[in-house]
Amino acid sequence: MVKKIFVMLCVFFTINIAFAGHMATRKITGIKIDETGKTEDESGNVKNGCLAFKITERDVTDFFSEAYPVPLSFNVHDRYSPCYAKGTIEFSNNTRGKWKIFSSGGGTLRWDTGDVVTLFYNDYKWTDPFEGTYTSDDELD
């Protein structure tokens, strides 16, 4: 019995090692920032507030390295911000897309294929004019 368990563990361990080397690492190879500190809100106070939202290439790299997928409703309701930045991103596996990151840490990536992913990154370092106004179930726990 012990011998069977040992053999099974050896086979399992060998399979894991064999497939571990096939995990492709994707790196960011290009970031372009087209707009920053923008809003579609016509209110003067919002427009002026959004001017404080400046995003850098380092910020975009951190966002796409650490952000995780969330439902669209999370960014639209719980973490809504009218302030955004837009640009493009390219990865080492020849994939690319257009991004839109909001000052609240929410964002979207529209791949060149047309697929869209909604993301959230809570540890951002940029200035968020609406910081402290968000409430979500996650933050109340």
C-alpha cells in the first residue's frame, strides 16, 4: 500500500514538473498613454478635479501586473469615477489592446480581437480626486 502511494506521488510530481516548464510568461512590451485626466462629465468641478488624475507608464504597468477581473457592475456602481486615462498596451506574446483606467482603480482592456475584460487594482499610487467616496461590500468587511 505504501509502495503504491509512493509510486502515485512520484508520477504526480513528475507530471507537474513536466508541465510547469510550459507556462508561458507574458511581459508588457509597450505602453502608450493617449489621454489622462479626462472626463465625459460637463460639470466644471468634475472637469477641474479630474485634471489631478495623472497616470504614468509605471502606473499602467503596475495596473496590468496586479489588477484582477471583476464584474462590470463593481466598477460602474461600487467604484465609479468619472476620471479616466486611455491608451494602448502590447505584450510579448503578440497580443495587444486598448485600455481605459479610471482614477478609482477600475479599468477595462479591449483586446484587438474585440474581447473585453473589466479589471480592478486597489493599490494604485496615482491621485484620485474621488478617493474616500467609494463604498463596496468588500471594503465594509
